[in-house]
Amino acid sequence: MSFPKGVIGNPVFQLFQKTGSPIESFGDDPLFARAHRRPLNADPFRYKPGVTSRQVKRRVAVAINNCEISVDISFDSTYLILASAFIMAVSGVPCILAGAVAGQRIAMLLTMLASIAGEYAAVSILFFNASTTAYSVELPQPFGEAAFTVDNLSLLFLLPLYLVVFCAAIYSPAYWPARKKRGATRLTIFTGLFAASMIAVTIARNGVLFLMAWEVMAISAYFLLTADQQNQETERSGRVYLIATHFGTMALLIMFALLCAITGTFDFPPRCSLALASPYSTAIILAALFGFGGKAGLMPMHFWLPGAHAGAPSHISAMMSGLMLKMGIYGILRVLTFFNLLPPWVGWTFLILGAWSAVGGIAVAAAQRDLKRLLACSSIENVGIIFTGIGMSLVGMQIHSQLLIICGLTGAFIHVINHSLFKSLLFMGSGVIIHGAGTREIDLLGGVARRMPVASALFLAGTIAICGFPPLNGFIGELYLYAGAIQDGISNPLPLTAVVAPLLALVGGVAAITFVKLYGIVFLGQPRSDRGAGSHEAPLQMTVPIMILAFACLFFGLYPVALVRLVSPAVISTAALSAETFDMVSSVVPLAPVMLANGLLILLGLFTGYLYLLKLKKEPCEKNSTWGCGYPARTPRMQYTGTSFSGLIVSQLGTFVSSSKVSPDMHGDLLPAKASFAYEATETVLNQILTPLFRWTGWGFSYLRRIQHGQLQVYILYIIATLFTLMLWRGR
Amino acid sequence: MTDTIIHLLAVIIVPPLLMGVIVKTKAAFAGRAGAPCFQLYYDLFKLMRKGTVFSETTTWVFRAGPVVTLAAVLVASLLVPLGRHAAPISFSGDLVFFVYLLGLARFFTAIAALDTGSSFEGMGAAREVTFSCFAEPALFFAFITLARLSNSLTLSRILTHVTPDVWLAAGASMLLLVGAIFIILLAENCRIPFDDPNTHLELTMIHEVMVLDHSGPAFAMILYGAAVKLFVLGALFVNIAFPFSTGNSILDWGIFIAAMLGLAVAIGVVESVMARIRIVRIPQLLVGATILSAFAMLLMLR
Amino acid sequence: MIAALILIPLFGAFVAFCIPDNRWRPVVLPVVASIHLGITAMLLLSPPPPSPGGWIWLDPLGRIVLLCVTLIFALCAFYAVGYLDCRQERSNRILCMGVLACLAAMGLVTVTQHLGLLWVALETTTVFMAPLIYFNRNARSIEATWKYLLICSVGIGLALLGLLFLAYSTYVAHRDATLLLGALIATARDLNPAWLHAAAIFMLVGYGTKMGLAPLHTWKPDAYGEAPGLVGALLAGGLVSCAFLAILRVYQVCLASGFEIHFFRKALLGLGFLSIAFAAVFMAKQADFKRMLAYSSVEHVGILAIALGLGKGALYGALFHLLNNALAKGVLFLSSGNIHRMYNSKTTDVVKGVLSRLPWSGGLFLAGFIAVTGSPPFSPFISEYTIISSAFIDGRYWIGGFFLLFLALIFIGMAMTVLPMIMGAPPEEIESTGYHDRLLTVGPPLVMLCVIFWLGIRPPAFLVAMLLDGAVLLGGMP
Amino acid sequence: MNTFADQLLVLVMLINLVMLGTSRLLFSIRAVAVQGVILGLLPGLVHPFSLHLAAIMTVVIIVKGIVIPYFIGDAVHKARIRREVEPFIGYVPTLVLGAVFTALSFAFAEKLPLAPEHEELLFVPASMATLLTGFLILTTRRKAISQVIGYLVMENGIFVFGLLLTEAMPAMVEAGVLLDLLVGIFVMGIVINHISREFSSIDTSRLRALKEE
């Protein structure tokens, strides 16, 4: 992988060269601009057969001289983004050199710094039209040169990325202190690599470069999520993850090879440059759907996701769920933009898979007993919603409905940002719970809010946001999707897309169940075990990042205009529309009244609350135990549990998730032994399809393995047989 | 402006009356005199003056629950047109906002119930959120149908668009729609056949059981919120089922209030003649409502 | 200079024979290896012209293989010092001598242009490797040695017959039997098709046995499994490369003939696919991690064969992959040797939680696994993807597709063995074997890993040029 | 001259069949030795005399006729076994197979055009038949010694063909081939010694510990 390797004056900087237009700021000085442009375009490092090492050396010297003039490059936004990726990538190095404890601190500072720089660059491109440039980097031989470019679609994914990485960086040393826990070095090194590779994924403009970044991302995620390596369960889910992601990458390998077969180069084709009729376009789209969809956690390729997110350290889960899944979405969007026209089935496939993931994901989430598994499954749901939005817009392109295109894409993109925010918030919040209470089992927790008031309030914000309730940000994205769906119901003769609205409502309803369960059982009531009772508030370093994210959720909820402003460039460029069309069509969802209504809601709530507080102050409040309906000997274990809370809905959604009883073993010596009993949520794809498939394959293989059965004489027979076969082959 | 003021007044004043009418109707069916129609007003005033008992297990969430619920329901009430009059707040897409506000209210009621740590209240919360998640798709199918009729995304437009002419043109569809919305109305407000709101005992297994531990002003807020919710959903129903308009603003308000009282009587009648169905049947009934409204939409496509 | 390449290791073997002290003898290895590396470097930077008779010439293909051999050997030599230090209970005289003699023979393989001489050198390596496999002196290792010796001897015998066929075909063509590559290529068009066909098949089977193409690979798991990790690395990195070079020579002749190449490519594709299929089947549920490495070697040999069979752009990938595979296998074998030392077992029911007990070796093994399965940023990714993409670009997507499918299956099999072994909690009851990671046993594989990392990001220009030249010799696009 | 060469080649093929039919190891070893000596004599019959040829002939006779049989005989002595018991396929079937393979080799030889001066010679069929006989012994016999003998027979088969080229091939290569063969057999002998010590038997069908299952 290649990352920007240094700053000005460093010879390694020569890996990069500007190929874009010079920056306007010094355009008024023609002399300088020319002096600047020529040498930089002079391509110092492109490999030419026959270039001897001495020649190369001279070229380097020339290039270094060029660098000394071109100081202003550091203000280029693309450069800043590349530099941020580089700093993140190497942020773990001090860990090796200076020891884990100091290294972790340094890495934190470096990552924070890089995130701020990157976010600054991203914002300045997005809001102030700062210039962007293409930097090219030389790839190993047959793949030529490749470019890093930032465009609107990249920015959409970069913006939340920097924010979440920033938060995770603050969070990390407190959550996984090198002083106390094993594996902090590994965690630090790979966290930086992970973040950097995701940045590289979003800005790479070449198939091979993309794949390299992609794999670095996937593999560093593996090392991150198995940080708790001695845990059997984590090891297993890590393995499932690695295998799943490898399969996905295989699909991507095919996809980029086929793209190369069409265009003749591994560089990304320009937007809308591929005709539908070009050979392999179906194969390309299917491979992309498999590869990227698998990474995004789209059903039915989601099976790796719950385990992987659950076992990872919490801030890693936050980054994986909030950011890495989005890379799958980014990838598929990027591939779709290559085509000037898409076959009709694409949109519907997206829509159906998205809807399936949304409903199935939240159904599985509702059944979970593990705090982080629940959040992970809910990520499947959210990815499903995003895919539904994309599918909606693709269908819109099919039927030439600008409204559907814009509502679908806007909704999906807003949800991309929103999900990054609130899912990261929730995962980091769950980390606070694990840190305080030491367990992820929902049914063992309870009453955490009394011991962690700050964390519980922040977590509540995330919960409300993810359910899509106003006045937080989750609502805005869904609003666009609903608007698109209902508008389709109004104007389309055969409004199939309209079904999205009731489906979203169902998903929202189950999400509400899931998160009421999560919040209510974990934070409220009384502790159900000693673990829950022993919890304590987390250090400030862990709560501050959550506060930042919660603030972002609130801000975007109350001021959705900002959110739309963030995604509109991406929507406009992805859908190939003009800004005017976007403004016109997107006004179907007027944001001002939404803001007004949200404000009213908050004011009314505050007002009522204020009156109520006054009243409470005035009147004496009595403390008593909860009404036990006449039963005097209540214990905390009698409280409603998470499993029973979601039992009703799980029994109704049996298609997606089934709850199997783990039967107790009652055999004792004389009397039945002490036994426990539990419900386990089983997943259809992993437990009922893949695992048996693997078992059968292994079984079949074990027959084939007799070929190698140890008898030397037979081995020699193989040689003769091969010889004869080859002899006869041509004879036929 | 006048309409807005009347709207606000109606929303604030009328809801408890509906509750009273329902109770009165049921009493009449049972052959009793029954509590006065304004009983809920008295109860609310009484509760407002009372002190509060808090469970030791509760946190600030328990206190916030009734407040947020009431605020959300009140804001929701501003989105629904009453009679033939546009709502004070109305914007394209407000129907989504409306549904999600009710969701927010439900969310806070449920977590407040869980905050007590009581298994009964937990059970009630589980049922409340589960059943409403079946009701919401039905509501959206209905909204799509209405939106298609009126070519609009605002509640005010799609609800006031329904006129007797529309009924004549798309009668079958409208009939299915009204049936579906009536079921939703009963389900969302936890009336018979879904729940028995009569007692505050644990026998009432859904809504009322959730609020067992609330007392004093908080309980008043909850009762009042429930009444407003009934009023709001009722208004939704009345707008579709009773789309008569005289053209005179004041007269329309009168018609509306009368229709609402009529609805209350109808609910009372239903509660008197039906028994509560078994819990396991409830999802089936709600899915039935979804199918009804989906059919309504299909019929509209022809 | 080229003579030194062969004579210095032989001299080293003699010195090793003379040194009586078991502790000091292994030091000869790094000394010789360093000199060898230095000579190689000089030879690579300024390749000498062909010898007058045309027998000796370090052509680009030979250079690539020589680079593989010398790199692997140099690192293994340093490793050997550390490794043999832990194995003081056993005389290492034969090991040191055998290894050095092999180095000499392998050097000869790379520099000779005479196919007969190449055969002799290759057969010599076969013979000298046998005592190395028997280093552990137990029933299992004797069995492995016996199987290795007999199967390879039979195979190499067939190759000899093929060679004789080839020589006879030249005799039939122009009354002057020759096995010099240059002459063969120049006159290949006149050769008799029937003789050439028979020769190609016999040599493919013969050298294929040595290289370990399925179903001729049967000696591999046994030999790799029972030999010390050090020998495994030399077998997988050095010997396989030499055998591959022999097949490349045959390929060159077939290519020059113009007619035989079509069959030869098909045969390579067939054997290659059979190899990766075998590897996929045998890697699943493989409990012995060293045998697993052997099957991985079968897999990569299959990849090389497929790449040759594909031709065109894949040739560059094949040559690059040769180097990458040698180094990646080196990482795996050397670190697996350390793990074996630590746990005194090579089955995964005992070996668990390596990363906790041996962070360096375990980490290296894991990284090697990632590299060898073709994940960036390591260079096997570059070479494998070159091969895969060229299959797709040529429109042979079924080949590419099945290739990837098998690779994926292999990945699963390997992951199911490697990951539980490296991760997880170490067994508590295991007795301490006194082994611990130290510079000499961890450094060499680490260097190998760094090299493939470096090659994966930025292969040096001279290497790229060399590989391109090699690909041109094989008929790839310039 | 050529007819004499052909008669010797037929003798080689007969020795093949003898080896397939016998169970006594020492007898087999002697047969291989005889075969080796014949191989040593053959070049003199088909090629004009030269110093190079004489040297090759001498070396072949020494290596194949004396040294290698001595090594193997020694190994047999040390392992204290006399005969091959229970081969995988019985002696009669192997003999029949051997005959079939000999016939096949003649068919195979038809397809390969020889140089004019070699046309009436039986080198190719004799070589293939010997090679296949070697394979047969390798795959059907259990004892390690028998397998070494099989390998030797196979090598002899290859050598038969090589004789056509003795003149054309450089001495260095021939010498290398012989040396390799010698060392190979030597190493095999050592390994057999170790096997018999380790397993107290040289029955290779017992060497089945290394397998997949």
C-alpha cells in the first residue's frame, strides 16, 4: 500500500505528483505558475524499461529541487487528506519505538491531529470549493500508475469518517489502556492503519490501488476485532469474518479484472462511460453487489457481522459499524456511477435486498441477548435502509422520476452520515457499559443509569436517533425516504416503490421495540446481577467522544439544512443532475417547518418539564418501592428480561430469526443436577445454511482425502497414470 | 387565525370529554347511570394537586416519560386538521412526522415503565411497542392511498381532500380504509377489543399496566396525553369517515365536535358489545388491518 | 565468477565436514550464504555474457531463480545457526554439508543452459536433500525420506527419458544431438512432433514430480511435514524454483517449436487446476500445520503452472510469483519450525494460542498466512492478481472464476487451521520446551516478510526489468 | 552387428520377464547386474569405436554390473531377507502384465520415427518395456529392496534408449547421470538400513504412518 510518504523536502514525497490543474491562488502570477507546473508534470518516477539506476538518481535530485519551490502544495486539500491518511497509518509506529503506554498517547494525539486536518480539508472542499488535485502513485509493475482524487462521493464518506476516528482516538486509551490490557500495541497500530486504509479506499481511483487499500482495511479490521484473542468466541467470529471478507474480495478481484477487460486499464472509468451493452456489465454489477454488499452487511451476506462487531473492542466496533460497512456502500455506488445506464433489475434487486436486510436485520437484532450483537444486527437494518434508498433512486432512474432519484439518494446519503454518528455513539456507549459493568449480556444488566447518569443520557440520545424519532437526526434521512415512497405512490401508475413506506414503518416499529428493550433493560430498573450492580461511571476520556457524537446528532436533528447541504453535492454528482434541479425537487421535503416543529416539540417539552419540576419542588415527594401488584417478596431477578421483552415480536417474525431453547442437562448423580436454561437466537444464514454446507463439504472432502493414503506403491501408480493420461490426451 | 385558536382550544379542552362520553355510553349499555361526562376533568384537577410517590428504583427517565409523551402528542395534535380546517402546522411530509411523534411518545412511555423495574410494567411496555409496530404499516398504507387521492404529502391536504364526492367515486376503497383506520384507532388507544382500559389493575394488560407507578401530576399528564391521542387519531378518522362540510367555518367546527362525540359513542358501543380478544390474536387483527388498507390502495390503482 | 557460485558452497561443505565442533559448524552456513549472496548480487547487476560453448549463461530466467535460491538460502542460513543451537543433541554435520551441496547444485541449475547438466544438477539436489529430511531420525521421518527419495527418483528418471527423447528428436532432425538450449530453440521448428511431444510429456511429468504438481505431489506433505522447518523452506523455496526453471526450459523449447506449446499449455493448465483442487481438498480440516504448508506449496505450484498455461500477461505474474511464493513460504516454514520447537507438536489440537506464547513467531506465521493467501500489501497479491486479471482480460473467465473459487476454498481451509492455532488461549498443561524467540530464529523470517512487503509496494526497477525480460523469453508481451 | 545388438535387446526384455517372475531377491539382483553388463556392451555394437565410447562402456559395466549390485546385495545381507513375500499382485498376473506392456511398447515405438541408421533396431521397444517393467516392480512389490531393484530396472530402460545417443551426448553428462544414479542407490541403501533398524522389517507397506484420513 502506498500512502503519502512525507512532507515537503522529503525525497519520498516524489511518490506523488500533481497531475491536476494548478491552484488558482497563484494564477495571477503566470511566471510562477508555469515554473510550478512544468516540472511537476514531468513525471519523475514512471518506470521505463532501460532506465538505469543512475538515471533514476538524477531524476530524484531534480524532483527534490522541484519540491523546494512548491511549498504551497501543503495547503491543497487533497494533499491534506493524503497527509492525514499517512499520519494515521504511521500513528502506531511510536508504539513499537516508545513502548505501548507512551505510544498509545502519541498515537491518540497524532490521529486526532490528522482527523482535524482531514476534516478541515473535507469541509473546505465541500463548503468553500477548495481546489482538489489528483495525486498519482506508482503501482507495482503490470498495474501502472494510479491516482488519488477526492470527489463529492468520497467526501460524503470522509466527513463522518474523520469525526468518528477523532472520537475513537480519544476513546481508545481510556477503554483499552496499555497499562492494564494486553494487545494495546496491536490495537493502536492497526487502528491507525484501519482508518488510513478507509481514507485510501474512498479516494483511490484505480482498481488495484483500491483493492490494496480495501484488503488492508479488511485485514486490519481482523486484527482489531480479535484484540481479545484469547477469547474462543472472538477467535471464531474473527475467523468467520476473515473468510467472509476474503470471499468478498474475490468477487472484487473478478469485478476489477472484468472492468479492466472492458476499458483496458485498471484506472476507474470516468462517470457514465460504460454502456450497459458492454460485455460483462451484468457480471460486474453482480460481483460488486456480492463483494461490496457482503462488506456492507447486506443480507444474506451479513452472517459475519454480528459476531465480528460484538467481539471487537467497542471503539473498533464503532469504527467498523459506523465506517467500514459504509465502505461497502461507497464501493457499490462508485461502481454504479461507471455505467451510463443500468438494467432494470438492478434497482429492484437493491430495493428487495435492502428491504430484506432492513426487516431481517432488525428482526435478528430484536432477538439478541448480547448488547453489542444487538447493535451489530441493527447495523444490518440500517444498511438495509440505505440500500433501499439507493434502490429507490435506481428505480427512479429507470422510470425517469427525478423525485424518486433525489429522495432516494438524499435519504440514503443522509442515513449514511447519520448511521455513522449514532451507531458509533451507541457502540462507544456500550463500551462504557462494558467498562463499568464488565458484561455484554443484556439480561444480566439493569439499573445502570443510576450509576452512570451521564452515559445513560448520551446513550438515550443515540437510541432515540437510531429509532428515527424527532427531534434527532435519524428522522431526517427517513423522512426523505418516506417522501420518495409516498410520492411514488401518488404519481406512479404502479407504485411498487411505495411499499417501502409501510416497510420502513414496520422496521421503525421493530427498531423501537429493540431499542426500548436495549435501553430499558440495560439502563433502567434494578441490577439483575452483581455485574450490573458493580458498574461505575466511565472516565471523561470515554464520555467526551460520546458527547461530541451526541451533540452532532442533536445538531443535525435540529438543523437538518446542514445535513442536506453535506449530502447534496454527492447526490448531484451521483445522479448527474444540476444543482437547480436538486433544490427544486428536494423542496418536496421542506426543512424549515420540520425545524419549526422540532423546535416546538423541544420547547413544549422543556416548558412542561419545567412546570413539572416546579410542581415537584413545591410538593413533598414520597419514596417507596415499586408497586409489586400485591406480591411482597419481589427480587430484581423478577424484572422483565430482554428476552421476554422481545419474545412477542420474535415469535411473530420467525422467518428471519428463530429462537431455540438451549436445553439443560439435568443429569446428576442421584438428584437432578443444577441446570440452566436459555434461549438462543439462531440466524438462518449462518446456522442453518452455511454451517451445514461446510460440514457436508468437509465430509465429502474427507472421502477424497483417502487419495493420499500412505501407500508408496499407489503413489507411483499415480505417476504412471498421469503419464499415460497425458500420452492419450492428444490421441483423442 | 381564528381557526388556529379554535384548533388549539379544541385540542386542549375536548379530549377528556371524549373519554367521559365513552364511559357514559358504556354505563348506559350496562344500565348504570355512570360517571359524569366530565369526570376526567375532575380527575385531572385532582391529580394535579396531589403529591407524588416515586419508586426507589426510578431515575430521571421515569420523570421525563410523561413530559415527553405529552409534548409529543400535543405537537402531533397540531398537525392534524380538525373538521375542514387546515392544521396550524402543516408541511409536505408532516404525516411521517406525525407517526414518528406518536412513536416518540410511545417510546418514552415504555422506557418510563421499564424504569420502575416492575415485571408487569415491563410486560405492558413490551406489548405496547409490539402491537403498535404492526399498526404503523397499516397507517402508512392508508396514508399512501389518501395521498394518491389528494396528490399531496401534507396531512391537512390529504384529510380535508376527502369529500362525499370522493366517497362516491371510490367508495369500496374508502370503506376498507375507514375500517382499517378504526382498527388502528382502537389498537393505538388500547381500547377493547385490544385492551381493557377500564381498570387500573394489572388485568389491563397493555397501556394501563405501563403507568401503574405513576402518580400525581405525572399521572395526570399521562391520562391527559392518552385523551389527546384518542382525540387526534379520532380526528383523523372523522376526517375520512365523516367528510361533510358546510362551507361555514364555525358551523364546520360544530359538525366536527359533534362527529367526534359520535365517534366516542361508537367506541363506547364497540366496547360494550365486544369482549377483549386474546393477546396472541392481536397481531393477527392488526395484520388484518394492514391488509385492508393495502387493499384499499390496490383498489385505488385501478 | 559463476564458477565461484558453485565452488564456494562445495568448499563450504568441505569445511563443514572438517569442523568437529557441533556448535561452531553451522556458522559456515551464513558465511557461505553471505558470499553467495554477494556474488549473486554482482552477477545480477552486471550479468556476464554466455560462455563460449553456450553451456553456461545466466539468462533472465536463471537470474530470477538464482535470486530466489540465494535469498532463501541466505536467510535460512542465518536461521540455521539459531535453530541448530536448539538442536545440539544431534550432529548437524550431514545437515550442514547437505544444505551446502544442495546450494551448489541449485546454483548449477540456474546458470546452465545445457538441459542435461541441468538434469544432473537437479538430480543431485534430490539426492542431497534426502538426508536433510531424515534429520529428526525417527520412524516418521525415515518413512518420509523413503517416499521422497523413491518418488522423486522415479520422477526425475522419467525426466531423463524425456530429455533423451528431446536429444533424439534433434538427432533425427539434423543428425546432431544437442541439449543446449540455444541450439534447441533455434532449431525447434524442425523437430519431429512425435518425439517432441513425448519428450514434453515425460519432462513435464518428471520435473512436475520434483516440483510437486498434483497428482505427482504425494511426497510433499510427508517430506515437508517431517523435515525441519529450515529444510522445508529450502525445499519449498529453492528446490521448487529449480524444478520450475526446468519446466520453463521445456516451455521455452515448446514455445520455439510453435506447435507443441498448445498442448503443453493445456497440460500445464490441467495439472495446475488439479493441484489447486487437491490443495483445496487436503487443506480442509488439516490438523498438521506443516502438512498444511506442504499442500499450500502444492497450491502455489499449481498457480505457477496455471499461469504458464495461460501465457501472455500471466507470465510476468508467474515469474514474480515464483519469488514471492518462495519468500512467503520461507516465512511460514521458518516460523512454523519455531512453533514446532516450542510446542513439541505440530498438530493443532495441541498448538493453540501461539500469539500469546510466541508473539513474534506467531505473528510472523499469521502474517505469512495472510501473504501466502494473496492479500495485499504483500507481493503475492500482486503476482496472483496479475495472473487472475490476465485470465479475465483474455476472456478466459471460466478459468479465472474456478481459479478464484479454489483459492477461496483453500483460504477457508487454511484459515480454519491457522487462526485457531495462532489465536485463542494457549494450553496450560503443556510442558516448557525451553525454546524462546530470539533474533536468529525470528530475524530471518522477519526479513523475508519485509522483503515481500517491499516487493508488494514497490518492486525495485531492476527486478521488474528482469522479470519482464524473463517474460519475454517465455513469449510474454514485452 | 545390428542383429547381434537386437538379440541382446531381446535378452534384456527376457530378463525383465524373469525379474517379474522371480521371488528371490538375490536372483533379481543378479539379473539386474546381467542387464547392466549388457547395457555396457551395447554401445560398442551400435556406434563406431572411440575413446569416449570405451570409457563410457567401462564405467557403465563397472557401475551397473558390479558396484550397484554389490550395494544392494549388501543391503539384502544386512536386512537378512531372501525373498519377496506376497506382492500386491501375484507373480503370474505381473508376468502377464509385463508381456502386455512389452507388446504395448512395440506399438508405442511404431509411432516414433527413428533415424535411418537405427530404424531396424529394437531400442525403443526394449527401452519402454524395461521402463514399464521397472514400474510394475515398483508398484507391485512390498519390500524396499524390491523397489530399489524396480527403480534400477526402470533406469536401465532409460539407459537403453540413451544408448542411441551415447555418441552424441557429452561425456560429462553421461558421467553425471551415472554418478547420480550411484549416489542415489547408495543413499537408498542407507535408508533401507535405517528402515530395517527402525521397523525391523523392510516391508514398505508398513510405511503408512504418513497419510490423510
